[in-house]
Amino acid sequence: MEIVTKEFKHCNVVSVKGRVDSSTAPQFSQALEAMNKNGQYKLVIDMAGLEYMSSAGFRALLAAQRACKRYNRGEVVLASVPARIREALELAGFTELFKTFDDSLSAVGHF
Amino acid sequence: MTSTRKATYSSDYANLESIRDLVAQAAREAGMDEAETYHVQLAADEAASNIIEHAYEGRADGQFELECEVEGNKVTIVLHDHGKVFDITRVRKPNVKGKLSEREIGGLGVYLIQKLMDEVYFESSAESGNTLTMVKRGKRGS
């Protein structure tokens, strides 16, 4: 798993690549928590390069969405979600908790 | 035609990748498409993660065995551990429809396993430990 973050005027894009499972999810959580500590609560998770995500990754997304939406200070949105991962997110009922965009540019435009 | 793959792993999350690779080989051999192969990988990963997290309480010094059998279009995955009893077939279904604040993350992996696989069984005995069996049949047949 690889995480690259990029700062935009109204939000931050977190590109997560490779595979997020129980082994790598703690690192993903820490990256998201670090952004919150910096006062960054408007986050786009760009999944274009994501190959795999288990429920350990979903757990990180849920925690981040709770933290970001608190006090209406922000939101986590998803961009470029690969078909397989979208299907698993749907099974878990997660697609209704996150706005999803076809690409990160339109997600950035949402903020 | 029947083939069997067997491996023993330490209870370390770092092994999840090899587990996903092994079951993917079996799924492809059974003629499963990429979506079905992903389902089998996700189910095996979630099941092995549960063994490490619950049966061995996150300790890396345990061991578990994986056996993966292909019979025509049918893939059978058997996971066997000697840790604490964690019967996934008795885990409560998580809330997958409520508001953000009502969602709980526990049970999500188990829920995915039940949704992705056709059959899931759990057996436990003091002598032989815990055995989880999961079956999926490929749509294409063979």
C-alpha cells in the first residue's frame, strides 16, 4: 500500500494505492488521523490505484468519516472507486455513507 | 478433476497476501471470473484476519492451516486453528443500513463472508481445534 496526499485550496486528496488489508490498514488510518490533526477534514480518497480493500480498510474509512463530519467541519468523499471495491462497499452498506465521484477532479470540485 | 492446495501460516497479518494469492489460483482453476475470484480472496482474507484477531487475539505466535480444494467449478476453503473459539456463524449481523452514527464495524468481515460465499460452516472441538469451511461455486460451471 502507498499513500500520497495532495493539498488543494478547499480540500485534501489522499491517493491510496495497492492493497489495504488488516496488515496495511493501520497505516491508512494513521494517515487519515494525521490529516485531522492538521485540521484537514475535507478529504477526497482517490482509489484509482487501489487494487484491494478488506473490511479493515472500511473500518478506517468509517472512523475517518465520523471524525470529519463531527461539528459539520468536513466530509470524506470517494473518487475513482474500482468496480470490485465498490461492490464490496455496497454489500457493507457503505455507499450510502460516502458520496462517490467518477474522478478525483470532480470530487475536489464538490468542496 | 480435483486439486488441493495446503499451507500453514503463522498468525501474522503479513501472511494475508499469500493467502489471497493461493485462493485466487484455486478460484481461477475452478473457472471463476475476476469478480468471483475477488469474492473468494476477500472471504479468505476476512476469515484469516478473524482467526488472527479473535482466535489468537492479535498475537503472531499462533499457527493456522489453510486447505483449498477445487472440484469442478467448486472451491472449498478450510481454515483450521488452535486458538480461542470464534464461531463466525454466530456473529450478529451488523447494521448495514443505518445512519453513520449507528454503524458498527464489528461483524462486517463476517457479514461479507456470508454474502460472498455459498456455504459457511464452523466446527470446534477441544482436541482438534476450530475449523471453518467455506464453499463457493463458480457461475460458469465446468
